[in-house]
Amino acid sequence: MLRSKSLVRLSQWSFALYLVDELVIRIRPFLTEMPATETSSAAILAIDAAIALFGLLRGFVEKPAEKWLRSRGALWLRERQRSLGYTTRGNR
């Protein structure tokens, strides 16, 4: 169960959750002013919208940024090793 695709995807979206949680928290006061029937519908809609936003942030912001940072880090590491005289096996 813990390895289901949906749970794995939600765990990957955790950073996006961090980015969006403030927005979700700020929406809460508006939900408490609504009648109970509207509040539950609005809460479900807000949760669905937040999950969709997590997915979009993960796919279009976090993954490309991670890929770019990893490629830049690998490039820096290769240049640093070359400047220190290391071979590809890590020996001098």
C-alpha cells in the first residue's frame, strides 16, 4: 500500500505542498464564514485545487529546477576534480 503510485506521487509533491500551504491557510477564514453546507463543498474544492496545484508545481517548476541544479552541480564537480588533478576514478 505504501508503494502505490498515488502515494508515491503525493510524497514527491511534498515540496510543492510547502510552497502552497500558506495560500491554503489564508483561504481558511473565508471558509469559516460560509454556511456549513457550502463550507464542506468549498473545502473539498480547495483541497482538490491544492492537490492539482501541487502536481503542476512539481512538474513545471520543481522537476526542471532540480534537473538544472543537478546538471550544474555535476558540471562544477567535474571542473573541480579536473582542477585538483583527479582522474575519472577519483585517484590522483
